[in-house]
Amino acid sequence: MRLKHLLSLIFCFSFALAQNAFAQTSPVLLSPEDREAGQVSVDFLWRHAMGGTIIGAPTFQAGSVVAVTEGGSVRAHSSSGRLLWNFSARGRLSPFVTRSREGTSYVSRTNGIFIAINRVGRELWQTNIGGPLSAPVVLGWDGRLFVPTANRILCLTASGNLLWSRELAAEIVYGPRLDQNGGIILALENGQIMRFDPFGSSLVRQLPSSPRLLLSVRRNNSSGTVCGIPKVLALFENGDAQFIDFAVPDAPVNLPRLPSPPLAGTTAGENAAIALRDGRVALVSGNDGSILWIADSHIRLRGGGAVTENEAFMLYDERGVFLLTINGVTAFTSDGRRLWYTVLRNASGVPALSDDGILFSGGTNWILYAWRVENRALQQRQTLFGPAPEGYYGTGNPPPSVLASILEFSSDAQIRRDLEFIRREILAGRVGANELEWAAYLMEVASGGVRLGSPSFTPPRIQLERRILALELLSLIGSAETIPWLVRFFNRETELLVRAAAARAIGGIGVDPYGTAMQAFLAAAVNGRPFGDEQVLISVAAATGALSRFSGPPLFDTGVRILVLFSDASQHPMVQRQARRELAQMTGAL
């Protein structure tokens, strides 16, 4: 009886602890006054113990939420709460995780080891960035990574190759943030603000003091059409606001002062949504800085203590404007009407709101919570892997290279020297502003002297060795934008060794945003000879495995089908071995 009584007490105590743990971060109960003010009762979906305090904000992408814990773990859960994977970084992590459209998670240990984790929780690659992250990694339109440390910016391809790096004159105090032309903007401790284009070229403006926020906005001309490159809205700690145009040397344009210092902000088109320290949210015109509307958020309505700049985040999309802070969330329509708000208690950081309206929040009790707060799903132009990029850098269809006009008359020795120079620079991470020129030249050499779709002329006899090297180098600097060109090249090329090199180049880039490469590989697997010899099929098998491991489930089934066909006894033994090796690695990645 004593044992039974003791077990009963333990059960009751455990249940009470669990209830208390849930109460720590669950939204507060509502009074009639709360409902009249717009607070909503949210639907609790699930909770999971994380084995440590969540650091930084969770991030939602590819149907799953990923969070980092102070114990060095990265964990992913499905939107329904199922644990998908748990990755150990084998060291302390910086409190930032960024996810690509393919679902790749990018994290960094505090010792500067930068790690890419695929959407099933397996490490893809790692590299040393020289120090801990100072802010979240920014994803470019083509999947490139803008990686910030305290006083350095690096640009990597999705497969981890260094395109360029830039030392900064002082530490970063804000940013980097993606601007509306696909570059990045940031502010330094010494009062400099900088804009980098995707290829590493920078513009610098010196200000008397560092701004608190930098926001990229489009400004319209009198006819209402978008003009020029995006301008920068600089917001300062005292509430001052200025327009800065990197394209002209004119002095900044002073704008009306904000009614309270800025806390967080974001933009959509020509307007900026800004959270203020007094608990209000304002929408500011990107044309003249006037306040279009201002409204109270949960901070002002329910209090809960001061919120710092690291504890607030803004979203602005077709659903409206959202302020997310460590103690709650408020949603507004685009014209300023408050839709709803909810309050969180004892959260460990800023929550995350998914595209389909689920709020994810980590608690100080080491638990990740999920609530349904929105019934509206964000409608976006989709690719096979999720939201399509906002624009293109042109790396998949660059203008003819400077060397194109003389390529017809170049000797093999000159082409060899050109390729060797480009190879050395690529391996040293010094691509930078040469990216478009070199991509064009490599495409031209790979094609035998003329790019696909270019006006035809009698091409020079470029040796296969040079064409193959050009494809290998293109793979090292390639991006999602390069894949369509490589797929067309693979489908049309008749030289089998060059065709095999094209397949390897696709696998080296690792991404296949529309699934076109995998479909081309499936056709090669089904057709077999005369469309490819053993070397082509071995390369296709290797590339299929690489794409499946990098990009995950959307390509996985097709990848397995291809490799099963290659594993058949009718195939050459070398093709079978490669296919079975890739299948084994893919099975291990599940």
C-alpha cells in the first residue's frame, strides 16, 4: 500500500510539473476585455522536449521547423510535431539557423566551423569561416550564402565553395539584410553603411553615427513606376530617419522623425513596417517617410516588460504585418487594422511564424511549443522545393564573355592558360566581380566555342580536355540558375566524355530547383545505349546520388528509381557498383 501511495504521489507531482511547464509559454487566458481588444485564443497543437534551452529563433521551411539548442543540437520537427531528426554539432553553436528553399539548414559552431545539414539531418559539408557568426546567414536568390562574422563577409555557393570574402573596417552592428536587388546591406560600428552586390562589389557611405536599422525600399517616381535601384531607409536610435541613395553621392535626405526609437523593421515594395520601442507599429512610406498608419501592439496593450532589439522581429507579406517578440505576437492588415494578438510567458527567444499560420516558440523549460494562430496561408510562387526566388542574378545566362570575340582565333595553349588562371582564382576564393564573365567563358569553352542558343558559326576545335575542365570549373561557381543550361547541354551533347562531365557538374552544384536534371537523368537511365556509355551512366549515377542527398525527398523517389535501373544485372558491372554505392549512402541518409 505504501508503494502504491508513493507511486500515486509521484504521478501527481509529475503531472503538476508538466502542467506548469506548459503554462510557462502558453498564451494567457482571456478576459472579456482581452477579446474586445483583439486578443485571440490560439489552438495548441503540440509540444516537445528539446534537451536544452532553444537559442535564437526557430525557423520554418520545407514543411518542418528547425531549432538550435545551447547544448549543440539541431532538431527538426514536422508541422504536426513528429521528430524528424536530431543533429549533434559536436560543439557549442551560434544562436542562428538559416534554411534554404531545399530545406538545407546552415549553422555554425562558435569556433567558426560552418556546417550544412540536409533536410533529413545529415551533414553535407563543413568549412571554417574564421570565427563565430555575428548574425543569421542571408540567402541570395540563387541559393548563394552571405555569411557574416564580426568584421568579415563571405559569399559561398550552396555546395560550400568560396566565391569571395571582404574584410570590414569595423564590426557589424546591423545586418546583413537582403535588399530588393538581391544584394546585402549592413551597418558598421564606425558609422559606415555598406551595400554589397551579389558579386562582392561594394558601395560605402559614411554617417556621423551608426543607424539602428537599415531597410531597403523602392521609391516611385511621379508616374507611379518603380525607378532606380532600391534606396536605403536608415533609422537611428533617437528616432531620426534618412533616405540614402548609394547610386548618387548626394547627402542623405532627412525624413520626419519617428515618434519613438525603432525596435525592428522590414519592407515590402515601397513601404517599411517598423516596430517602435513604445509598443506601437508604424507603416512608413518609402517615398517621403510619412507615417501611413500607426497602431498599438501586444507590447503596449498587455505590457510584459521592455523588449530589446534582439527580442523582436517583423514580417510583412500579403497576409499583412506581424510583430513577433519574446513576449507575444500581433497581426495587422496592410492598412493598419489590428487583426489579433497573443501573449507568451517565459519564452526563451523570439518565436517563428510559418507560412501556414503556425507559431513556434521555445520555452525556458527546454520545450518547443506549436500553436495555430492564423488560418490564412501565405500564397507564393512555388518551385519544387517551395517559394521561388524574388529575382535572378543572370549567372545561368550571362552575356557573352569579353573573350568570346577572340575565342574562335585562340590557340589551344591560350585556352589552357585561361582555364588554368580561372581555376587558380576559383580555388583561392577570388571569383567576385569576375563571376559573370568567367561563367560565360566556361560555357563557351564547354560548348566548343559557342554557347547554346547563340548565333551559329564554325567553332574552333577545342580539345575535349579543355571542355571537360570548363564544366568542372563551372560546377565550382555554379548555382541554381546554372542548372537549366547544364541540363540542356547534357541533353544535346554528343561527345560522351563531355556529357559525363556535364552530369558531374550538376551533381557538384547539388541543387535541382525544378527537378529538370533528375528527369534528364531518368531518361538516360531508361534509354541507356545509344544515349550513353558506361562512363556517362557512372557519372549520372553519382550525380543522382548527390542531388538526392542534397535536395532530399522531392527528388528521392526518382533518384531511387534511377539507381535501381542502374543496379540491374544487365548494366555494366562498374555502373552497377556505382549505383549500389549511391543507394547505400542514400539509405544511410534516411
